[in-house]
Amino acid sequence: MSAHNAPDVATVKAPEFGVGYQRYALGLLLLVYIFNFIDRQIVNILIEGIREEFQLSDAQLGFFGGTAFGIFYATLGIPIARFADGRVRRNVIALALTIWSLMTALQGLAQSFVMLALARIGVGVGEAGCSPPAHSMISDYFPPARRATALGLYATGIPIGSAIGLIAGGWIRETLGWREAFLIVGLPGVLLSVLVMLTLREPTRGYYDVTTPQRAAQKLSTRALIASLARLPSFLHLALAGALHAFYGYGAASFVAPFFERLHAFTPGELGVWLGLISLSAGVAGTFFGGYFADRLAVRDRRWYAWLPGIATALAIPFVFFYYLLPDRYLALLMGAVTVMVGGMYLGPTFAVTQALVAPQFRAQASAVLLFILNIIGLGLGPQFVGLLSDWLEPRYGVESIRYALLWTVAGGALWSTVHYFLGARTLKQDLRAREEQW
């Protein structure tokens, strides 16, 4: 048996915490991430109401929905993660949760587009402190053979939170107004931060990892860590594949409500329910099973951590055309459910590989580096690109411009992303083996 296929000693080490507490800790971090995406994604169902009140173009909507949030979320994630790698990660998460919850509520009080955008930036600043320390903690709660599953379960906070934001936001917008929606979903996060501070226990950093005291004490500057990751072809390709996924995914999410409201005549409340149900079913299933099946397939060959999301992304492309071109709105929603399910399968494997490529004391920063790439391209550029493309196509296609802007962005981005997953698989085994020997 080759060294890199041998069982890892860390995988049979006795857990630091009991199974019950492991599940509680993961569940609590999942709940925090659900709040993260409620507050982040609720804007997608409110955006037509915001456009009407402030008389905004699609390009301005793209800036508000993506760029204003994404640039600060991505860039601040790295320094916050470096801070978290040397501090109590629970405290960082609790503080971040308080900040983004208050900023979400503040959006409901904005009296101008500038004030709204500044509050949105504040949400991004707060949410930058969530996932990097959470990924690091999860990697210390669970052994390597279960990390993709655990991280995939944590990532189900994306579809669950998005679903709650869509359903609640659509109903509140229709009955009370878009401002009230921000206030109602934002403030409960402050209470959750107290629960995190009081009950989430800090795991030993690197508990399941076999390393020497000298390596455990090793320090790297952020620049050196980035340079180290940049020397790994598998990381570069998987990061770019994930960034392209985020580019078209966030671009589509930002304009899914305008698409269905303008072209399929849905009301906000009705649309929120449909999109929320799709996110809760297809989104949760795809996100969880992406990590679950990757862990099981990787027992035979660790390249499945790249092959599985690559295959899933490729399978989505034919359904994308049906989704945006079918005239029947319910058939379109059905096709959308398929794309949502396979679209979430990249999260668990991509994050698990990133955690495996660095030493335990650098994991929050490594996660932040990956999230920086994903979000500066995805959140920072995806919604803005779709909005600009829709405005550019509007003289030719009229109200249909949003249809073709979404179609070309999603289909092209998925194809390009697929290529990088398979390119990353070519060196993944070698890169993982080299890093295991190094750390």
C-alpha cells in the first residue's frame, strides 16, 4: 500500500469531545451559517421593491447585491482569519455575527441608495469573520476522513438560509414592505451570538493531525501562505473552478427574483415560497451529498474530491438552457431545481481539500484565501456582470434582456468551471501527499 493511501493515524484517534457535543457544535455553527445566508440572500427577493423605490438600473442592483458586499467580505476575510488562527475562534464568530446582524437591520432604515449600500458593506464586513474560523473549528472537531461530510453539512447553511430568506422576505415584503423584512431577520442574530459565546467550546487546534512540535509552532506570513498555496496546481485549479461557480451562482441568485417577476409574473410572496422550497430540498441535498459522496469515493482515489464537483457541474449545463428558455414557469422552476441540486455539490469537497493542504495553525487563513478568490470573483463581479449585461442587451431584447444575460453567464461559467475541476484532479494526489509529508 502506498504511503498516501495508508490509513491516517489521526483518523483512529479518540475524539476530544463526545459524539453528542460534536453534533451540537456542528449544529450551532450550521445555525450561525444559516443566519449568515438569511441576512446575505434576503436581498434577492427584496431587490425589485428596492429598485422601484430608488429607481435603480440593473447595473446598480448588481453593485448593491454583489460588489458592495463582496469586495469587503472577501478582502477583510484574510486579516480576520489570521487573527482567528491565533485567538479563540468562537469569540471571533460571535462578534462577527453581532456586527452583520445589526448591519442587516440597518439596511431597513436607509433613506438613500448610498446609505443602503453602506449598510450592505457593513454586512459584508461582519460576515467576513464567519466561515474561516468555523471551517478551522470543524476541521478540529472531526477527523480527516469525515471532514468533507462535516463541511458539506455546514455548507447546507447556504441553501437553508437562502430558503428562509426567500420565503420570509417574500412574505414580509408583500405584507409589510422591504424595510421591515431587513429589520425582522437582522435583529435575532444578536441573541444567537450570546448562545455561541456561552456554549460553543474551543477545540484543540490540530487535534487530529500528526505533526511535530516544531511544525506546530511554525509561523507563516499571510503572503508566504498564499505563495505556498499558489505553488500547488490542484489548489489553483480548484480555487478558480469554485470562483467561476460562485461567479455565475451569485450572479444568478441576485437576479432570479427579477427574472421570474418580470417574465413569469410571479408575486413576491408566491415566488419566495417556490424558490425557498427548491433551496430547502434540492439545495440542501446537493450540498450535503457532495461532501458525503466525495468522502466515500475518495477512499479509493482522492481525485474524486475534484472529479465529483466537475461531473456535477457539467451535468447542470443542459438544464440551464431549459431553465431560462422554457415558457412555462413551473417547468422552468423544475429545471432550476436540478441546477440547484448539482450546483451545490462543489462546496464540501473544495473546502475539505483546502483544509487538507495546510497545517492546522493556518486553516482559517487558508479558508479565507479560498473565500477571497471565490468571493472577489463571485460576489464581487458576478451580480455586477449580469446587471451590466442585462442593461447592455435591453435595447435589443427589452424586458427579455435579463433572460439572456442569465443564460449566457450561467452556461458559460459552468462550462469553464468544469474544465478547471478536471485540470485540478491531475495533480491532486501528488499535492496532498507532498503537503502531508511537509506538515
